[in-house]
Amino acid sequence: MAVPPPSLVFRYGIYVLAYLPQIIWFNFHYLPWRQALRLPILLYKPRLKKCKGKIEIIGPVRTGMIRLGFPMVSIYPKRGISWEHRGMIRFRGVCKIGNNSFVSTGEFSRLDIGDNFCATTTLKLVCYHAITFGKNVLVGWENLFCDTDFHTFRYVEGTHSRGYAPIVIGDNNWLAMRSTILKGTITPNDCIVGANSLLHGDYSGVPEKSMIAGVPATLKKTGVYRDNANDLINYSI
């Protein structure tokens, strides 16, 4: 049986100890034992509805590099993570998905999450085809990503819609709160998505270091970006 190192217990305390049986089972269920022994995936209040499919971790593995459901925003409920997985998920580095979040994947899905991914709270991630996140992606409160319509519609001439398409989010994207990202969305690198926006289309023609926003989202500003190393607000000014 895997035993959490003292540093892990010190850092996460009861968050780890309270759910250690589920954490150990989850890691050994999905990962090769050499990776699982390190307990790279930590869970808080997991609601494991479906544990099929596969998980791969690409690159170096270290304890706690993937944290699912941990409280990150105090004004949202500490409801942990809802997990309903049937397809393939690849983690390419550090991943933090905060409290009150939901992950649902289909049998033929491919979910690829780049290094240093952070979704602070109430993420709804619905992948039944293909969703790819680049590196250094920050997702704000209450964002929905969904690559399927779950239904098709018919045209009068007899054909019907496909009903799904991939989503590709570029490197260094910042998606502000309560945005909806639907099938077929592609964003460039260094893109900011304004709050309460609706994305449904190919924005790869938008220049890097730009802001898109609105319903549907359109180009609002150019020459702007989030500096990952220096983006904190000084409220005393």
C-alpha cells in the first residue's frame, strides 16, 4: 500500500487523510504502479460516478501534481469533484481543478490537459469527442466546456448535423468567469476571454495577445495579455 510522505500530510493535512483510501485506489486503478506509488493524483470529496477509461501522465511524475476538487475559492461550496470518465485523459504536468467541479467524458473522447492548468472553481468539463488545453491555462469561476450538442438536427433536404467538434484552447489563455466554450472553438496563444462570453467557432485568426468577449465572442482588444508571473492586484493603490 502507498503511504503518503510526511511532506504531503503536512501540506494538505486532513484533506489528504480523510480521502486517502479513495486517493490510493484511484491512482492504482488508473496509473502504472511505478507512477501510482508516488500518488500524483490527489482528490478532495470525490464523487466517483464512473471510473472507466484511461489516464496517462506525460513527463515527470511527482506527488500531488494533479489536484482535483480541493477548495480554492471560499465563496463556493466545498463539494469536491464529480468524476464520470469513460475515455482518455492525458495530463502533461501540473493540474489544479478546484472545488464544486465536474468532469464528464465519453467512451471515445480524448481530453488533453497541458502543464500548469488551473480551474479555480465550479468547472464543468464535458468531453465526448476531443478537448485540448495548452500550457499555462487559467480558467475562472463557473466556466463550461462542451464539445458536443448531445443531439443532432436534421436539414429539410435529408441530411443532419454532426453534433460534435473538437475544442482547442491555446497556450497562456485566461478565460474569465461564467464563460461558455462550445464545440468547434479554437483560441490562439496568449488570449484573454472576457467574463460571460460565448465561444463557438475558430478564433485562430485573432492575433496573439488579444482579448475576445461577448455573446458571441468577438475581438475587443489587441496588444493585451496575462503575465503569469505578475498578475496580482494591489488594492492599496
